[in-house]
Amino acid sequence: MWKFKHLPFYIDLAFCLILLPAMITLFPIERWMTNNSTFVYLLVSWLYVVYILNRSLSIPFLFAGNRRFWIAVTLILLTVAGTYLITRYQMEVPSHRMQPKRFIEHIPKIRLQQQAVWFLFVVVSTFSMAVGLLTELYHQIMQRQAVEFEKKKAELALYKAQINPHFLFNSLNTLYGMLVTHSPQAEDAFTQFISLMRYMYANNTQDKIPVLTEVEYIRQYIELQKYRLPQEFHVHFSYEHDETEQQGIAPMVLITFVENVFKHGISSHKPGNAYIHIQAVRGTLQLSTQNPLLNHQAANPSKGIGIENCKKRLELLYPHKHNLQIEEKDGLFTVTLYIDLNA
């Protein structure tokens, strides 16, 4: 994109310093210089004026609203009128005393001169307008991208703001249950909760953090939630990685699926197992969760606010660079998420 940004400038230089002088040499410029150098200087100067007017004013004004549109049209018409006046400038003015035969011989030279002026004018105008349109197209693309970026930025900020209350509610609910039951582990759990809060406010505003940092946050969250698990229920967490764990990932983009395991997959009176596996290898991150779907009275977990929120974040952050599969089958709720971290 940076190269394209400067491309019109390089085209301007190539045209003004190489292409236009080369086209002028196609005509008998040496003879014109000998007979009337003023005409040649006037013509060359006018061609550069036409080029600059089209590039700097006419084309930009065409896309700047009704009022400037008509200014651009007026400028184009003025360049045509100016060119016409130059064609009326005769480099070799026939004398009224010139014999008819010599006057007739002089006419082709005048016509060649006029045709050359119009030819160069058309080439310069066409080329300058094409470069101007290319530049305007680039500017419009950049403006649309800027607007889209700001829109996505605002949407992501909204989704992050929705994540925080969800996280706080689940964690505080766990702490409340431990305090009510006078659990001896309440103090340790509260310390872990403070650590999670510190992580959330230190990293939630970052665009990306190392995968290792995000996994450690998830590990601490799981340990905190285990305090409210019955002895008959077990949550198995595993983490496999290579150097990919040093790559960046959007913060708190995985936690929603881990929260769902505890929200919909755990019963206070039924035994069971839940599995959470994270793999970060070869530039790809995979999150897999599986838990029994015990909370049938609750809303469908795959359609909940948290899941829908996370889907939207993934679409904004990793368009065409992620794959999310959610399945409910045989009383099991399974989530598999792939993210290309090289995006």
C-alpha cells in the first residue's frame, strides 16, 4: 500500500521528464525553434500547465461536490480554449505580399503545427486525467478503510465492554459461594481473583498479547472455578505448544468458551468430566472444549450472548483466518476453534 501511495508521484515525474519531451521530439521541433522559438516555449509551458491543472484541480474537484464539479468543468473548458488560441498562433506568418504559390505551400506547415498542438494536448489531458483518477481512487479506498477501521474499533470496544461484566459475574458468583459455605480456600481464591482482574485491566486494551500470557490467564481462571466443583466432577486442562506460544493473539478471545464449560457443563450433584485443550503449534492455535450439557433449562449455549459476542469478535479480528465449530450431540457440548496466528 505504501508503494501504491507514491506511485502517482513517480508517474508524474516519468511523464514530465521523459514521456512528454520524447513525444515533442516526434515533431520538427528544431525547425520550429529556428523559425519561432517563442511558439515552442509557449507550447511546452502550456502543456505542463494543462497537466498540473488536471492533476491538482480539475480531477480532484470532479469528486468534491456540485459546486467544485462545475469549477472543474470550467477549468477543462478553459484549457481547451487556451489550446485553441495556441493553434491560431502561426509560427511562420504569411505575408500579404507573398505570392499565391508560396502561400499555398505554406498551408501544410500551418496544419501540421495545429495538429501537433491538438495531439499533444489530448495526450497530456488524457494521461493527467488517468493519473488523477488513479490518485482519487486511492484516496477513496484509504478513506473507506479508515472509516471501516474506526467502525470495527468501536465494535470491538463494545464487545470488550460486554465481556467484562460476564467475567465479573461468573467469578464473583464463585467467590460468593465459597464465602457462604465458609470455605477455607476462600482467601486463596480471592487472591487468584485479584490476579485475574489485574490481567484483565492490564491486557484487555492491548491489540495482541503473547499466547503464553493468554493461556496462563485461562489456567488461573480454571483453577479459580475448580473451587466450586463437586468432588465427583473433574475438569481436565492440557496445553501443547512450540515457539508459537510467543506469537500474538487478541486478549480474552478464548475465555468465553472456557466459561461456557463451567456455566452449562457442571452439575452440583452429578459426576462427570469436562475437557479443555489448547494447542499452539506451527503458527496455529487450537482450542477444544467438551463438557456434558447438563443445564438443559438454560438457553442454548451455542446461541448465548457470550458465544455470539465472541463470534463477532473473531469475524472482526480474524476474517477468513479462523474456523469455529460448535456441536451438541449425545448430551455433549463440543467447541473446536482454529485461529491462524500469522494473520
